[in-house]
Amino acid sequence: MLLREGGDEENLKSVADELADRRRWPEAARAYAALAELDPDQAEYASNAAKAVLESGGDVEQAMALLREAVSRNPGAARNLARQLTLRGEPFRNDEKRGGGNFAAAQFWFTLASRVDPAYDRPEVELGSLHFYRDRYDEAAEHFGEALRRDPRNASTYHQLAETYVKLGRTTEAISFFERAVELRPERAEMHASLARAYLTAGRRAEALAAFRAAVERAPDNVQLQQELAQVEAGG
């Protein structure tokens, strides 16, 4: 490719983008691959090359080979590549909570991101949420657990894993993870409220009362929390 040989990155990008806009995926894949070789610091080039390979009918391993090559030339690009791939999956996941979305497409991009950077927790969190909203709680727990292995200081992931264990009826384990979430982010009212509800489920009323009071203290204008606290105080 003459533009690559001449090192003309700007024009090559323009050509690659035009090819992608026209859905000429095989040529776009080659153009983006050339860009990734020319400038490995730009993670978007390798991400676009992988997308074009897949759109042109190539398989996942072809796409992964491109991404691995980009990472081998620039090991520091793995995180940016994983972020790019995660972003590609998010539009397909957006309506999952309401029963919409495109599960297969979202799962594909998040899994690819997770493989590109096995130390990055975000794709595993997204996969966990994806399975959670489809009531696949065992799979959700696996992904949230892997996310915590990658980043054991993320309070939100502890909270999500705890909610998953609640759905699985594993209240004792849920409580331990809610407690860890509160320990990491004591300023967040929803962490205390979730812990309080789990305590109630376990019959630990005194601890539930204390946790609800902590939640209301941090969110004094939250009417629902006030009502839940009043109910527990009344012996409900």
C-alpha cells in the first residue's frame, strides 16, 4: 500500500474511514491494519481493523491476531485497545436492563476486550451485568468474581456481586460482599441500604436498623430510605 510506504498517516486514515463508511470491509481492514502498523500508539486503528475483519466475514481469531500484533508492537496499548472494544459493546448492552439490547453482540465485544487485556476489570463487569439482566446469575457471579480478581478495590463490583448472590439465595455470602462494599465506600448511601436489606433477609434486625440509619444519614432526602427505616423501627 503506497500510502503506508510513504508514511502518510493522515491520508491513509481518510482512505480507511471512507472505505469503512462505504462498507468495503476487506479493503478497510487492510487500511486500518496498515495504520496500526504505522502508528501502534493509536489503539483505535487496531480496534477498527478488527471490526473490519469481522464485518468482512473473518473470524474472531483473525481479529485477535490483529489485536495481539498491535499489543506486541506496543504493550502499553493493551488497555486502550480493551477500552475501545468495550465501548463498541456498550451500545448493544444499553437496553439490557429493560429486556432489550443485543446480548450476543455485547457479549462478543466485551469478551474480546477481556481477552486483549486480561488485567482490565471493566469488560468482566460489563459481562457480569449482561448476564445479570438476563437472569443468568451463576454466569454473572463468575464474571463479577473475575472482575474483582483483577481489581479487588472496586466497591461497585463487590456490590454487584453481592446483589447476584442475593438472587441466588446465598445471603450469607451476599452480606460479606455488601460489607466489603461499605468498607470501601462508606459515604455511599445505597451501599448501606443494600446491606441493611440483606441483614433483614438473614433475620439480623438490629444490624439492619443500624445500616438503614447510616443510609438515611448519608441521603436524608431519600423518601424510600426513610420509609424503610421507619418500617424497621416499627418492628416490620
